[in-house]
Amino acid sequence: MTAYVITVPGTFIREASSTDRAELVRRLRPVDASRSDLGEAEDLDLLKVNDDGTFCLRLEVEAANQKTAEVTALSLAAAALEGSGFSERDAPLGPPAVTGIDSGV
């Protein structure tokens, strides 16, 4: 298995309060890329929100290949958003992208 850092972009259509953001981060903490060696080296944040409501999530997932890692990260992000009270309409996600790979080799 390989550890991938996946960036998942999105947009908060409905405003995300600080409480909403804290809940989202809490739900994603187990896959927080900033806690990994790669994330620490790159000084990554789990959640970055811009003034215009766009955001990106940086997640670390282990997978056999890039496609599986992207699908897994997108699924984790969608579930965390839903669990935090955001529907797909409230916070649509964009295509995930691999932004780091640690194969342990």
C-alpha cells in the first residue's frame, strides 16, 4: 500500500461557521495529511477556506493505486461534509488531485 496526499477542492455555497468548520475538521482528523511525515514537511493544513467560500481539504489515504486513493478521499470528504450538515448542494466538491505520494521505498 502507498500513502497518498489527496487535495479535494470545493465551495461552501452555504456559509460555514467556525463551529461547522471545527466539526468538519474533527470528522476528518483521522486522515489529516498535516499529521503525516509528508504533510509536516510540506506544512499542509487539513482545511483551507478562502474569502470567496472556496476551500480545499488535504487528506492522507492509503491505497493500492492513485485512482483508488482519489475515490476514497472524495468519499471521505463527502461523508464528513454530510455529517457536518452540508449537503452536496451546500458544499459541492471538485475533482480530487494527488499532491503527494509516500511509497515508503
